[in-house]
Amino acid sequence: MNMVIDESTAKKRADVLLANHYTQYSRAALGKLFEMDCIKLDGQPIRRGDKPKLGQVMTADISPIQQEPDVVDLPVLYEDGDVIVIDKPAGIISHSRGRYWQEASVASFIRDKTKDMKGDRAGIVHRLDRATSGVMIAAKTEAAQAYLQKQFAERSVQKQYIALVAGTPAQVTARIEAPLLRNPSNPKQFMVDVTGKNAITTYRVEQSVGGISKVILTPLTGRTHQLRVHMQYIKHPILGDDLYSLQSHKESRLYLHAYSLTINIPSGELKTFIAPLPKEFLARLKI
């Protein structure tokens, strides 16, 4: 950037001018540039709160924050000009936690397909926890992103998950209505609390083998960790969920898989996308 300060930019904070120019970067990332003396006024390093004067020249070297995150090759279930559908493996994050987070993610995988979109989370319209595998849909254009996001916001998207849980629920099918609140004593967790946000899950037991049940979970709301907390709440925690339950047997993964997603895509079609059940689920059930 090489900006000559004019009447429209004079006396504005340097960090504001920088953020307005580089909208694709977070303010935190841009702030690092001031600390590294990469932002200068008439050739001299400046602080983020400095206010350039009329006629001065502000320059920026953004190369320190232009590193691209790592990219991983992910299974593609479907792709057209508007959307791409991924079978996300367990262990992969949905998107980075900031510009300096270089870990491979779904967002970094689709970046080449969303070049006309801005931001580190371009195309991401919903997310799965790192430990959860399964189907994820992403947008390739801003119009498609708005179209998909509207459906998630209106809760018209139908999602089904498959989980392996401890024990056998007393009811073959049931509806769990238990509001969720972030745990004040452990912010990484959520908990059932009457003051929390409305959360509803239905489940159906498909199979029980050796003290383990395979259940179909349908979230009717989309709260963070909803399925994990609800199953723990009814005393049948998801296997491998170290965050919400103490389990005697160390599992290789969290046994929660986003199996199907039904949504209208921008072409006008109502589509159901299915991510096959990972082989470790079948092995754990000894099928």
C-alpha cells in the first residue's frame, strides 16, 4: 500500500485507514504490522493510534501476514458452480481461528474455489467440531453463501447424525428439550440450564451391541455441542467424548458423524447429501 493522505483520510487513525484498505484481514492481524514497524509515514514507523496529516504518505508492508495456511486434500461428495460438499474427516477444523492460524481446514481447502470472496472463512456457512466427521456444505460465491446461510438461520436445513453412545437408552425414540448455556466455570463446555438457549434433539436407537448403542440424532436447533451435551444429559454420553464424560475405555475418536444434510441449493434443487459412515464405527460395533 502506498497512500497519499488527502482530505478524506487526514486526521483518521492509522489503524482505521489500514483496516479500511485491507478488509480481508482481521484488525488483530493488521495490528501486528504496527508492532513489526511495517507501517510507515513518510518513511518512519508509526503507531496504530497516530493520525496522518494532509499530504503525508503512508506505506504498508503486509508480507508478514500473507502466509497461506496449510492445505489438506478432502473427499468431495458433490460440486457445482455454486456449492461444494465435503466429507470432513475427524481431526480437521472447519475454519482457522485467525489469520495467524496456519492449520489446514475446510476453509483452506476451498480457498481456491472462493477467490472472489473475502475473509478467512469465505464460503463457510456452518461448521462441525474438530472431532466430528461428516458432511459439510460450503458456498463458492457470495450469492450462494447468502442463499445457504438463510436456510441455516431459518432452521429449514435437515441434518442427521450417527453416534455411538454408552449403554442402551430406555426409549427407542425420544425427544430431548433441554436449554443450553455456556459453563461459567469451564468456558469450553456447555451445560443444561433453564436460563440457557432453547435446544431440541430427537434420537432413535438403531442397534445395541455389548453395552454400546448406535443412535440416529436429529438436531432441531443448532446449538454448539448440542448433541454431545444432550446425550450426556440423559446418561448416555457419546463414546470418545472426553470433554463431557469420564469414560473408562480410551477411544480412538469421538464417535459422532454428520451423516446426512438436506438443503436447497442455488440451482433450485432440494438435495440430500450423505457421508458414508467411517469404518471405525463399524469396527467399534464389531459388525
